[in-house]
Amino acid sequence: MYDAVVVGARCAGSPTAMLLARKGYRVLLLDKATFPSAMPMSTHLIHQPGIARLKRWGLRDRLPASHCSPVTHYQFDLGACTLTGCPPPAEDTTEAYAPRRTILDKILVEAAVEAGVELREAFAVQELVREGEQVVGIRGHTPGGSNLTEKARIVIGADGMHSLVARAVHAPEYKNLPPLQETYFAYWSGVSMKGLEFYPRAYRAAYGWPTHDNLVLVGVNWVARDFAEVRADIEGHFFQVLDMAAPDLAVRLREGRRESRWIGGSINNYFRKPYGSGWALVGDAGYKKDPGTAAGITDAFRDAELLVQAIDDGFSERQPLVEALAGYERKRNEAAMPVYEFTCEIVRFEPPTLEQQHLFNALRNNQKDTNRFFGLIARLHPSQSSSRRRISNGSLKEGQCDRSGRGYKV
């Protein structure tokens, strides 16, 4: 009998298992994959708050030790107006990282095992085990085909947006939105890039940052109406956007070499109720938004901490478990909802409003507030909208950005 069975061992599952084990609980961690292994559709940027959590967990130094370059310089190119700087620190953490998932997930899995978690790789969970309405365990099979049933006080679904656990318990969804944009990216060698580069334009955007092995990740986003056309010729449309929005980056890529296939697609946006009788959800299993703000891993780390605290409060009888888990949903939503709404707004890539035009004008000669603006992107503020208003109200100057063929002129 385990205290917890965690289904899914990646960015939400391994930290959840690790933190529970560090509190003395007996934890079984399951995944259908083996590690290291790649994770499709992940641009794998971890913002400063996520790195700060890795530091608290004693794992931050494993990233530079794996030869992953830090991201400390941010460039927000609007065409004729370009903002550069770096976000304020999260606690005392100033750098972001974009580790490849083959390396990051392995680091997290190994940390869970070091904490005393029992790991079973290549384990296929088939169904949940119930006693009445209460979930009491899982049933699945090993790589050799042996069927196993394991019991636990709680089953945690950390198994992504197509979560078996969420489907099995019919977890209610809310705030749903269809795919708003589609992204395709690839990895390149021989390309210089010292930090995060972002090039928003009308109804599309380009982005990139450094990662492991002296590679850079560079991608382009398109809005939903362009999906079919883009998929017919990804590379052609990719460079068409770069030649228009980021010609210098396009030159750098052509002088380098593409080292991977094109990776990408589109996703739905949703919240799911993350708890019930004997079960809980964390990470993408419970909440998913467009990757346009690259906040998925950072949010998964935060929610792992929130869920573990709730479970510990319930198991230790500091408060009834159902109340603790309800508090987990409330805290998750308080932190996630502003980011969700901010993300779903900006990934439509509509031309900037007059307020936004004034904001960019105000920021161009104010490094302090420019860095605070980058703090919005890096998830350093509890409310994206209120922080955005504070920046605007504190530094607003007269001026207007006029949309041109290449961007937004100041």
C-alpha cells in the first residue's frame, strides 16, 4: 500500500513524487516511457520562478553541469522599436534555462529516485481501481506483460493533456478555448543567439533561444486561420515569416544548419477540476494553455508544490483532505488564471491597441520598466494585467506606434 501513486514522471509528476517522498511518504512513480526520452511539442523554456524552485529543491546546479547555457538577455523586437533587457530576479535567480527534455526529465526522475520514490518505467496504466466512488489504486502491466494492481491513499494524474486519470474520473473542464495559434520549431547548429529573441507581428510571431549542445531552438507561430496553408509547406512559410519579421535571424539560420525535423502543432486550452475522491491532477493533466508564453514547465513546478502541500495537510490531519485539495484548486487558479487569460489574449497576435502602443513608447527609454515588462513574460508577477497597468501608469509618455509592413513603428 502506497501513500501516493503518481501516473506520469515528467515535469509535474517527478517533482510531485520527489516532494512527497521528502516529506516521508511512500510514493510509486509510473510512466509509459523510459528515461531519457524526448517530449514532443515542448519548447522547454523554464522562466526564472521555475529555476528558483529548482534551486530550492537542490537541483538548479544540475542544469549548467549538463552544459545548458543560461538565458539572461531578452529581446522584444516590434519592428522599428526593439526592447532589450532582463527580467528582475525571482528570489535571487536572474537566469532562465531551456534544457532539452531528454536531459531535464532525466534530472527530475533521478531526483525523485534519490528522494526514495519507487520508479517503474515502461509501465502502462490501463485503469483506475475503485471501491465505490473512491479511487484506491491503479491497474496496469509491465513491459514483460505482467498485470499488476497497486493500491494507494491517492492517485495523482501527472500524465499530460491526454491524461488517462482525468478521463477515467471524468474530471470537469471549464474556461475551455479551441486552438488559437499553431507553432513549428526546429533545432539549429552554427547559429549565434545570446538570449531570448521574440518578434511579434500581425497574426504571426517568431521566437528563439539557446539550449543544450550549442544548439538554438527557433520557431514561428501562426494564427488558427492559417493552419492548413502552413502545414502544406512548413519550411517555406517559416522563412517567409522570418524574412519579414526577423531578417537578421533568417540570415543566421541560413548560415547555420537545421539539426532536427520540424516539431509543432496546436493545442486546446482548458482548466480541469484537479481533485476528487481519492485522486488529484497536476501539470497539463489539470490545466493547459497555449505555449505562446512558454510557461508550462514553470507552472508545473509551482503546482507540484501546491498539490504536495495540500496532500500533506490532509494526510497529517491539519485539515480535511477534501478541503485541502479544494484549497489547491483555488490557489492554482488564482495564480494561473491571469496568465491563462494573458496568454489567450496575446497569442491571437492582433495588431497592438492604442494602450499597448503607448506602453511600448513609454518603455523604450526606461530600462527599469522595460525589465519589469520582461518580468511579465517571465511570470514574475502574480497578476499579468494589474502589473501591466502599473507599468503603463507609472511611465506613460505621449506617442503612438503605427503599424508598418515589418512591424510596429514608434
